[in-house]
Amino acid sequence: MSRFFAKIGADGFSFVLFGTKVSDFLRFMALILIFSPLLLNLYDLLIALIQNIEELDYFFRDTTLSLIKNSTLISMTIATISCLLGGILAILFFALSSNLKRFYILLLFTFFAIEPIIYLSAFQQNILFGYISPFWQSVVTVSLSMIALCGLIFIFALSFINQESIRVASMVASKRDILRLIIKPQLVFIVLLAFFMVFLLVFSSSEVSSILGYRTYAEDFLAQISLMDNLNQTAIATVPFYILAMVSLIILGLFTKRYSIKFQIKERIDFLLLSFINQKVILFLFTLLVFLFLSIVVLLGMQIDFSQFGMLVKENRKILFDSLVLAFVVASIAVIFSVFIYRTIEKIKNIYLIFTLVALVFLTFLTPSALIGFEVIKIMQFFNLHSEFTDYLFFVLSSSFKLIPIGVGLVAILYHKDVEDESLKFFSISKMDIFIKIVIPTYASRWLFVVMILCVFALNELSISILLIPIGFEVMIIKIYNLLHYGDYSTVTFLSLMQIFVIVLILILIRRITK
């Protein structure tokens, strides 16, 4: 292990000092700045563990153990349900016609893109919802978006299965053997990835369970950050998040090595999947999904006092405008960071540095947003940065930082280096001309696609908004969260419907761009 870190340090040092261009040094420093919240938190955690090892007794208190148990239980339940039902939704996709597939993907992404507290605002006035315990209320509410996420991940994975091996095996092997020997090894990694992703997302979120009265570790962690009275204990409180993230990465790495996973883009696997499912069941499930979405919209609509509709529009139009502008700015900055990080990973030749960068990107995604907010608050306090400009600047940059992993993933899928053809170097064309005249026209629609996808996530970023939003500035998701505590369901419902409308509109525009 020491040799591994020594190798990274030596290569990083030579990368900075002996690069052929000054741009190498600037690139390296920019990466440090981009990942500074995560790196500083890891540093604070290390110092806290060395200097205040006695603070570890925090994890052995009955209250803390109970909160960790609650978080683990609800995360495990939601992850299991999401993977099982997400798999069914993925199989359903391959049984639909081409036109319905487009609508189906839009529907699934809409379910995922809607923040769980918006679902909660639809369910809380339902009489039947009140008969179940806060635990199951939280499970039902959060699972709606997580099931859709798993469905989208599995659809993407199934589209990449090696078809040649399936076609050859279908001549001599049964369908069950094909599933067991060919499809299972290629999907086990994706299923585990989806499971750990959902588990960590739920474990690190506290909003829905907090409103419903089901206490979790993430809620306690957010409360500690808000109080800022014991920074060493707060730093040490991040240990469970890092342990879970690292365990997830290790298990995923072991399964990747064991199954030697190789995905190839081939034809769809409709012919195999359809032999396992019934067409009537498919039609029923699809109808049920559409009905569920419409029911949520109707439930929300029933809670609005339409006699006050004009007043609600007048009161909240500024919030709607501010939310959209903020989301676009945050998403645009995140895309710039994502492209920069992806291009840096491409340029670096050393496998250890590549691994380190990829690990940082994964950790950024797997760690809670509140942790990022915690470090940014400490930076602002340390340098005494409390002007109106710095408040907005750090709020926007922090929100952008949390979107980087999603942006890097989308850029990796959409970016093709062949646009910058090597043959162009033989002509007297500068890199800037290549970028302006070739790269931008080629990638304009793709970058806009990524920006709009990230806009959806920016609209729903709650934890960073709670911690860092400037005084006097309001966005839709924060107002929904605050009013849910006070029971102002008319305004909450109106804002929730506006949020759904904006998300659906963005997704329709994305569909138009990608045609």
C-alpha cells in the first residue's frame, strides 16, 4: 500500500515539475481546486483521528448505534426493492414498440428526476398513507425515484450485452443456461453497482425521513453541521460514509476482476427476454406505470385551492425564475469541470494517477452533499469570506461540484476523440481554430444535452441549498422543504407541480435535441 501511494506521489510530482508545458502544472492545480472540498474533508478526518482518537466513542453511544441501524435498515430495504422492481421495468422496456420506448424512457427519467419530497407532498394528504408507519412511508416515497433509477441503469446495461456469445449459445444451450452462464456474469456487476448506488444515496439523505419522524444518521450529521459546535466530532462523523463508499468500490472491483466484464454495443436482446414474459403482463405493467404517474399529478392537483391560483403564480414566479437560472448556471459550470476532468484523464498516461482521479470522481458521487457543504462552510469561516458575492459564488460552485460525477459519466459516453483527427496536425490549423470551427459545432447539441440533464439534478439539490443558500435567496426545492414542515400544502402542491412541469419540459427539449 505504501509503495502504491509513493508511486502516486512521485508521478504527481514529476507530472507537475517536469511537464513539457506550463499547462500541465495549471491543469494539476485546477484539479486540486476542483476536488478541494473532498480532499480537505479527508485531511480533516485524518487529523481528527490522530489528535482526538477518543472522539471515536461517539460511534459506540446507544443513540448513534440506533441511528446507524435505522439508516442501514431503510437503505437496505429501498435498495433491494429498487433492484427487484427496476429489473422488471428494464425487461418491460424491451417488449415495447420503438415509439413507446421513447415515451417509456421519458416516463422513467421523470419518476427519477422528481425529488422524493415532492412525492411526499402528494402522499401526505392521502388518508391511506397515514395508516402505515413512518418507516414504510419513507420507503414508499423514496423508492419511487430509486426504482426508476435502477430501471434506467438496467436498460442501459442490457443494451450492452455481448450478442455474439448469446447467438452461438442459443443453438446448443437452453434459455436458462444462457441466463446463468452468459447474461448473469455480465449483469452481476451492474446489479451490484445499482444496489450500492441506491444504498449510499438513501443512507446519505435525510429529508423525507426527517419530515416523517423516522430518525436517521444522515439527519443527525446534518444537524451537527448546522450547529458547528464540535468540528472534530463532525469530521469523525463522516467515517461511516467513507467506509461504505470504500467497501462498495472494493466489492465492485472484486466482481469486475472475477467476471472479466466486457460490454459490447450490439443488437437489442428482445428475442431472448420476450420468451420469459407474457404480453398481457407487459401491457398491464405499462398501464400501471402511466396510471401511477397520472395519479400523483392528480393527487397534487386536488390539493390546490384554484381560487388562489393567480395569487400563487404571482407570489412564486420569481422563485421559479431564480431556480431555473441557478440550475442552468450550476449545470453549465459542472459541464466545464466535467469536460476538463475527462480530458485530463485521457491525457494522463500513468495508470496510478488515472485510478486516483477516477476514485475521486466516484467518492464525490458516493459521499453526501451535506459533507461538501460542511467543508465549504469551514473554508468560508477560515478565510472570513462572508460577502454577498462570495456567498453566491461558493453556493454555485458547491452545487456544481456535486454534479461533476454525473457530468463526467455523460461526457465519457458522448465524447468521441475522432473529431479532433490527428491528420489535422499536418495542416496549419491551430488548436483554437480546431476547437471553434470543428469541436464546438460538432458537440454543441451534445453539451446542451448534458447541461439540460444536469439542470434536472441541480433543481433537486437540497442538502447544499439548506446549508449554503445565501440569505434572502429562495429556490423551489427549499421552499417546498420548509413549507412541508408547516403544513402549507396549497403552496407546496403548486410548487411541486411547477417543478414536475419544468422537469418534463426539460426532458421533452432533450428528446427534441437528440432526435
